[in-house]
Amino acid sequence: MISSVPVDSNAPKYVHGHDPATLASHAVRTAANSCGYLLPHLKPGMSVLDIGCGPGSITLDLAEIVGSEGRVTGLENTAEPLGAARQMAEGRGDSGTRFVVGDVLQLPFSDESFEVVHAHQVLQHVGDPVRALTEMHRVCAPGGVVAVRDADCAALSWYPHYPGMERWRNTYRKLAKRSGGEPDAGRRLRTWAHAAGLADPVITTSTWTYADTASCRWWGNSQADRISGGDLPWSGDRHPGGH
């Protein structure tokens, strides 16, 4: 979703955690595969806020697009993943992108601070997504862009049918809701945008598709590693399904 801006935290616990397996999975995200809808709106020299930046792979791609004359800030609500983000920035030779800790429900920036305010798969984890969008709108400059992309867990599909996968999805959705999030956020973006006062949001859809042997193996193994990690609520107990 894109919305053009006219001329104490209630955030739930992040159910995925920030263990190495999760960060490694998130690090394969790029601007091209995760926010392609936003790229036509970016220009060299722009100021960009990337909320929920994680290990920084998308953030640093955005920084490359806006160039050295631009200004890019990645924000997380905990310092845990920012070490990985700074390490990735160092590996790319990027010394200008900032990574800071802050809360999307109370952004630590002045009004109209950025021309682009972006969040990838953040609103599904926020206890008050309308307030989050309102804050994103507040720090976006007149004529700027508020851009969000979110998952819709209920819309995931696969073949053949496998009961373990259904148990995995059902368990995850219950855990996400119990943590205060909304795992089916994607279908709610338009409603949330209107509730936040964002006029005429542009709604599009896109998919991640795993349809060849290598990508199917990567997705299955990465999810299995994350389920087996130390941060998820079911870790160390019986897992809700195999991959």
C-alpha cells in the first residue's frame, strides 16, 4: 500500500524473535523482492525512514537508490538485530545509513522529517496499526509517501495438502493474535489507512513464490530452523508441524 501525504508503547512481543535463523531468513529480503511497488517513487537525494529494518538488507538497498546525497534511517524497536544491520552496512561500504532504536507507535522524529516512510511486514506485529500509520503520516513531509507491505497468513497456499503445514499455520496465527498482532494484516491495510486519515491509498498485491526445488528447499529449511530456534514460544516443545 502507498499513501501520498497531501501538500509509551503498547507494542506486542515480536513473535518471531531475533535469533540467527530468523535474521538470516530476513536478510534475503531486498528492495526488489519486498518493496518493488515503492521503487518508482524513489529518487536520488530523498530522505527515507525504513521502519522494522531488521538486519538492514532492504534499508541498504533503498540507500543505494537514493544515493550518497540522500538520507536513510533504519529503525527497530530493539537493538538486537541492529548489530547485523551495521555489519551488513560495513560489508557494503555504506557509512551513511543510520540504524536507531525507536517505537513505531511513538516515532522519535519531528513532524515532516522524511520524504518516504516505509515499513515492510511491521503492522501485523503492532498492537495498534492505525496509530502506527498515524505516526508514519506525522513524520512524512508534504508531498511524500507512506508505504507499507504486509503479509496475509490466511492467504498462504501450497500443494499438495499436508496436515502438518495446516497445523503450523493455525498455531502461528493463534500465537500472533495472542501476542497482540494480526497475522492477516494484508487484507486490512485499506481499512487501517482510512482510519488513520490517509486519503486515497493505492492498494496493490504481490507474492513471494517458491516453485522450484532450490527455493522450496530454502523456504522449508529456513522455517524449520526458525521453529527450532530459541525465541519462538513453542521452541523446545513439540513443534506444530514439520517442513
